[in-house]
Amino acid sequence: MASADLVFTGGAVFTADTVRSRASAVAVSGGRIVAVGHDLSDLIGPRTEVVDLAGRMLVPGFQDAHVHPVWGGLDMLRCDLAELSTSAEYLDAIGAYAAAHPGDDWILGGGWQMSAFPGGTPTAVALDAVTGDRPAFFPNRDGHGAWVNSAALRRAGIDAHTPDPADGRIERDAAGAPTGTLHEGAMTLVNRLLPEEPPERMVEALLVGQRYLHSFGITAWQDAIVGPYGDAGDPAPAYRSAAMDGTLTAKVVGALWWDRTAGLEQIPSLVERRERLSFGRFQATSIKVMQDGVAENFTAAMLEPYLDGHGHGHAHFTDNSGISFVDPTILNEAVPQLDALGFQVHFHAIGDRAVRQCLDAVEHALARNGRGDGRHHIAHLQVVHPDDIHRFRSLGVAVNMQPLWATFEPQMIDLTLPFLGEPRSAWQYPFGDLLRSGAVLAAGSDWSVSSPNPLAAIHTAVNRTAAPGYEEGDYDPFLPEQAIDLASSLTAYTAGSAWVNHLDATTGTIEVGKSADFALLDRDPFAGPADQIGATRVLQTFVDGARVFAADDA
């Protein structure tokens, strides 16, 4: 055999193949893996680049199965609050940004967390003090609510007489006046007025986001919303532009947005978008259905109503059980039609009612079309009724988990547990039960909702505690019986997500013939204590054998 272009040797190799075989050397030629083993010295020639693993670990490139890189990149270009944690820090940062951008008509940014404010609802009055008369719009970290100032409320015509939209809620004071927080569909009342970002700015945001994801060893992903949603504009043109000019170095599946205000009549336009947008490393072959909201603002769709939160043993049911954004009758017809057209369906479901409705819709598709290769998947899965655990395997629905969220932290303690009560609080993020049931596990971050660091998420999946540097307090493990082992977690973030993305034939594992997509870690996480998994760093990232990231100390 001719000399290889690139050889990794002298460390641990986690292959993520079906038997999780271990190796210590990998050879690459022409962007493909040509050998996996232990002694590959016969493939080293005078022009071979040799990477000494020095006892560290090489893993398949991570694949994020649910992420928003264009919007995350745009957040980084705007007033980014993601690294801050208190209301005072947010206001200082917004005030400084507003002063530094006096010519902007709107003051835009995002990334605040609900736990920084009483009840999770910041006020326009506080924002007015640092923004003045210019309108300001700041989505929160999970994208299901926004903080606006009085100028934005005035420009949108939102007052005490404005009705709540069917898919959202305006936070109000006792007199009914808006206080400055907009939930879910109520955000549209303001964000439809925002200036459209020019195409070159969206491409810049994509490339910023891509660089950031590569720095965490991520080589492929599924963009969970490709379409006109929120305040940031449609990422699709940026992806197509970058795919055509070669600046898109990652392998990307786009989940086309299902407009929840429309019905089955939108399906022909989705088919047209799939054909028009797909090019090279970007394939728009999935459909995103957001079936409900989030538990913290009581819009996650629950089988039983939320509690009033007045303490364990004294809480009472309210009359609110959340929102199903897509009527189940429409969902049960849309999913079979999409499945028959070769689309994958990527569901957002937080509450147990939403999870069940998504599973029911896939069951309708199987009954009508038979078992195909759609690889439909449900993301988030915060609350799953025990009766539905086994249905993921039987229906062939993949678990798209965001492990980083499965911890005790202020938002869970203050804004979730008192309103779920028992037994629902114990049904959260049941990854262990789902793994034991035989379901396919994939993994993602939902960045910019939370950090895109796969190793921090894997740490939480294994320990059910926050990774080092991500703690917001000293807490016990969260439902530790739902922990999964390190090998299963790594496989979910590599081979599992590759399967969901229909990339498993070419990537996701380290096997001969597959693309040379790798992440080089600074250690072997199997060799150290489990409570240090999250301290692992990515030193280098490769796509098709080309280095797309190298840390300063690599």
C-alpha cells in the first residue's frame, strides 16, 4: 500500500463502531480512512504527516443533532449575553453595547437566562434605563421568550388591550399592561418589525458559528430550524452560498421549518425548498415541527395541568396544561405525507403530551406507508410518560437528547420542579430508560440555547451533574438512575447523530473507507475519573482529513 497522507499513532482511538473496538493508530489518504489498527508504520512515508497522539484520544468528529449555528453566530456578532448570569451583568452589557452602536435603529442581542429574574420575567422598565428611546429586542437563552423595552412595545402597538396570540402570551401586570416579557408566539408581535439582516451578514454569522463549533470537535450537524423564524432571518441562503463557494466545511442537514400557522398546503413549497436549497455539504432533507413550548413558561404541552407551585404537598392543579402548537389532527396527516415524500421529521417536544402526540403521528405514518428510512427523531424529551418509553424503539423514533440540561440548577429548582410536581418531576430526561429500551440515541446542544461543548454534555449524561466550569451551585446528581455510560454517550454524539443525519454510511465512526472526520482530545476520558470527563478539551478537528481547527497548545 502507498504511503498515507496522514497517520495518527501512539494513543487511544475510540472507533464508535458496532463493537466499540479500540485501536491506537489511524491512517488517512485522500480524505478517507485507509487503515485502523496499532502498528501502521509501514504507511508512513517521507510526505506523511504524523500526529503523535501522545497517549491522548482520537474520536470520530462529533455531530450535533440539534443546533442553530447561524443564529448562534449572529448572537456573537450582536450583544451576546450568553456568558453572563445576573440581571445587573445583562444591563451593564446592554448599556455598553447601546452606547457603542449609536447608529443602530434597534438594539439587538440575546442569551439571558430566566433564572436571573423573579419568575423568569424581566421588565421593560429595567431595560429602558440602559436603552433609552430606541427599541430593544432580546430573546432569552432558549429562544421561547423575549425581553423588550417600552419603545419596542410602543412600536408594535402592544398595550393592555392587545390580545394574547393563540400560540403565546404577553406577560402583564395586575392592570393588564404589558411588563416587557413576551412568550412564544407573542414574540412575533415585535420581531416581525425588525430590520432584515443582509445576506452577507448571515454568511458571516454562519462562518463565525462554524468556527466555534469546529473548536469543540464538531464536524457535522443538523440545523434545527431552516426558515423564517424569530428575529434572525432564514439561514437557508447562507448555507447554500457557503456550500457553493466551499466555505462550508461541515456536513449539514437542514430541518425546514413547518409553519405552525399554516397547514398541509405548505407541503409542496417544502418539497420545492428541498430541491432548490440542497447542494454539496448542505442537504435540506428534514422538517422541523415544534409541537410545544417550554416548561419554564408553562407552554410545554402536558398530559395533566401545571401546579400552582405553592410547595410540595400544598400545590394545586391550575387550568393550564400548555400549548400543542400543531393540532394533532393536522399532525397525524402531515407526518404520513412528509414521510411518503422522503422527508425526515425532526420534532421538538418538551412535555409528555407533546411527546405522545409526536409518537402517535409517526405511528400513523407507519400504518399508512410501512417502515421506511425516515429516521424521524424527537428532540429535548424533558418529560416522557413511562408508558411511552418503549414506543421509541418499536416505532423506530430516535432519541435526540440534549444531555446538558439534565441537572439540578436554579431554573430547574425554581421554575420547573414546583410546577411539575410528582411523579412528573421524576420523568425528566429519562435517557437511561430509553437506552435500556433499545432506542437509538443521538445527541445535540441546541446552541445557542446552551453550550455546544459535546464533552460538557457527555459529562452530564454520565454523571447527571454539571461539568467543571458549568456549575451554578453544589448540587446532587439529578435522577442518577437515568445516567448512561461514557461509551454510549460518545456513540450517541458520533455514530448516533450520524445515523439520524443519514451520514452513517460515510462518517460517524472510525472505520476503513469512511471520511476522515476526527476530534483529537487532550486526554483519554476513559482513563480518568468520571467527574473529570467534562474537563476534556478538543485540541484539533479534522473534516475529510483537512485540519479545520487547532488549539493554540495543540
